[in-house]
Amino acid sequence: MDHKQAISGTSEDGSASVPALQGTATDAILRQVLSDVLGLDSGFVATFTGETGLFGHLPELDSMAVATLLTEMEDRFHIMIDDDEVDGELLETYGALLAFAEAKRTQG
């Protein structure tokens, strides 16, 4: 699939809007994590919007990379991600993953 392919995603739970989160420290760290873990060019990752598709859209993000990505997020954000928090929606779009990361950081 093409890296530029995106899908539309919206938050049904009323969490902070993705545009408001873009440009935050969480956004910068998450972009670096994706670049490092998936071996993606940082310039390419910088183009991600809230609707940019992740799992199923980035060939680099396969099931093995998901485990590495989540572990790296735990390390860099100093959070714990429970197995029951991980589902298809979490990795569906960049916006969903960013909102999740921000929510976890504010819980801690």
C-alpha cells in the first residue's frame, strides 16, 4: 500500500482533538518513536495528520512491529499499556494513537 494512503478517523469519546495535540511534546515524541521503530524517514513522519492510516497502511507496521512500537512508547512516555487497551482502533490512524498517548501521559 502507498504510504500516503489515509483513512478518516474521529474520536467518539470526546477526547482532546488531534489538531490541538499536534505540535505538543507528545506529538513530537510519538513521531520520533514511529520514525525510530519503523525506520521511516522523519520528514515522511512529519507529514502525518490525524487521519493518516497506520496499521494496514504502512507496510513497516506489521504485527511484530506493533509489539516493539508499544514497548518503545511505554519507555519513552513512562507509561504502562495494558493488553486490553490495544485494539484495531488504537493503531488505525495517527490521530488515534496520538490521542491515546496523550491520555496515558495525563493519567500518569
